[in-house]
Amino acid sequence: MAKLFISFLGTNDYTSCVYTDDDRPSPMGPVRFVQEATLDFYCRDWTNEDRIVIFTTAEAYTSNWLDDGHTDAISKERKQRQGLESCIQKRSLKPSLLTIRIPSGKSEEEIWEIFDVVFKTINHGDEIIFDVTYALRSIPLLAMVVLNYAKVLKGVKIRGIYYGAIEALGTLAYVNSLETEKRLVPVFDLAAFDSLLDWTLAISQFLEAGDARKVYKLASMADNPIREKIMPVADHLKRFAKTMTTCRGLDITASTRELKQSLKNYNDPDQEHTKHFPPLKPLLELVHKRLDVFTEDTLGDGIRAAEWCCDHNLIQQGYTILTEVLITHFVEKTGGDIRDYQTRQAASSKFVKIYPAYENMLKTFRKFKDERNDLDHAGFRSKPHQPEHFEEQLGKWLEEIKKNIESPA
């Protein structure tokens, strides 16, 4: 996959500084433009298949992309010094170098134009490093939206989001008062915020749709020590999700118990790993809270599982699980083996003869089972229900069946 460095260039008369990465000064020494340092830190070994793209407004192009773009405030003469184009070219880097003109973003139309220009610049599968240091106004937010949009449509990966924090030294006047070699400006990697957005969307997908695949993928791609500690959670989350989607009724209680325990282990405040990515903890606590309704009671957990399916648009699974929960309840009341096929068949078809006190529940069960059959046979019957019917009715069946179980006669 090709690599892409993108950055925005502003119009300020930038101050020469020594940029540092983890307190390691750039070997280039003092530079006017942060891109000189970030390219040196993170793109030094790139090839001619990779690209460097700098977005500039018309004013930024004149003042900082080209040479001699600023005027001395006192003498009114042009300052004789290289612009960013010359500074990058003298580095003799292998990637191609391109500047692309964008509007200044002073209207909604111009902001959408910037969005479109940046998105079209990105190729499918690019691995992107983004320097946001000189991106003003709405540009940082806009760029993050573009990058996440491109993740979906073009399968790109974000390798780094860097920001040269000159304000960490103090006011600009103070910075200018320092000797150039002492202007040590830290470069922060903000990629963790992009990762947090991914985790937020992945957890949301699980909470809204019961789908754990994104969480599992993120966990498997995470760096240590996070990956080592989060993988047990991801494994159990995946098992729980598959238990629901494949209607593994006998596994509901066990898979829920194991998931809750792995979440508890990860969120232990005494564990060192929770300090590496603190925002992940509240997201996982939210998952744990949603599982509180499961109490390790087989019948109760079965009903909670059917409710989970109803809440997460797993309608057919909800009908299937609730049917089997009812049959399990019938079998347990007669002292039968809930795993025995013949016993379950008898309970589902002749229960009123076995246990006549439950006649009301059996009537409910027969009506409910008819709808389940409609779903299981894909509507291939004389009078199939419309799709909207099942979601609405499942909630009603749940309430009626819970009531019958509590007061069967």
C-alpha cells in the first residue's frame, strides 16, 4: 500500500524552532516549517511510490509555499528565505511532492469544496500521515471527517496525526525571545483520538446491533499492552454475540458470565494497562452495565436473551430463543431432561395433557409458535405476516410470556 503525507499550510510568518519527538530533537535542527521536521521524523524511508501533498490557499501559496513570501514589518523589504516547497525539495525525498489549491473556507460552500478536494486526493488503500499543525478554523475537524469517510469508502489507514505544539513553550513573544536552539517544540501524535473514534463506533455497533466484529478487529490490531489485555474481552464479546445470532440457548448463561468477568478484569482500577488508553474504560463499563440483567438463572437468562435480540433487531433469533425458553420451562416443570429431544417435542405439542394447570400459557405458546414458524419458513405460507409485524409483536409476546411464567394458572 502506498503512503500519503498530507498537511495544510497557513499564512503566518512561522518562527524557526527545533521540533522534538519524545524529547528527541529533529536532526535537521531549527526549521521554519513543522512539515520539514515531521517528514524527517516519520517519512524518511518512504519510496517513490509514496506521496507528499500540501494543501494551500492562494494566500498561503504566495506567502509560505514560494520563496521570499513575507515582508519585514520595519524595512518593508522582502525577507530573503526559502518557502516550504524549496525546503522540502532540498531534502531530496523519494516521494512525489504536490501542492493543491483549496479555498479559504469562509462559507459552507467553500468548506464542502475543501472536503471534496481532500477526499479526491486520497487513493484507495493509502496509509496516511496527517500533520495538522497549521490547519486553522474548521480544517482539523473537516480533515478528521474526511479521513474517517475515506476509511469506509477507500479502505485507508491512519498511521499518525501529528501536531507541533509551539504554544507548549509559552506565548509567541516568549518563544521569539529564546535562542533558536532552545525553542524545543514537542510534536504530539493525536492518532489515539482517531482510535478512540473507532472504538466508540465499534462499541456502539455492539450496543445497537449486537455485532462484535468491529470490536474484535480493533482489539486484534491494537498495540501492546492494550492488545494483550483487551483480547480476552474481545474474544468473549465475540462469543456472546455469536451465541445470540446462532441461538445457542444452552450457552447463554456461560457466555454472559465469562464476558462479564473479562470486562471486570479489564476495568480493574489497579491494572496498569487501563492507564494507557483511559477513554476505553467507560465504553466497556457501558457494555458491562447492559449485561447486568443476566443473572445466571437459565430461564431468566433465556428471557433476557430474547429481550436482547428484540432490542438489537435480531428478530428471528428472538422468536427462536423465546420458543425454546418456553419449552425448557415446560420440561423443567415436569422434571424432564431439557436436553432430550423427544421430551422437548412432547412438551411443545402435548403440554396441556402433561401439566394442565398451564393451559393459559399453552394457548399463548401456540399463537406465538405460529409466528415463529412464519419466520422460520421465510413467509412461504398462504397468509404470511408483513415484516413490521414481527418486531412489534415480539415485544408484546415477551411481556405476555413473562407474565404467564410468573402467574401460569
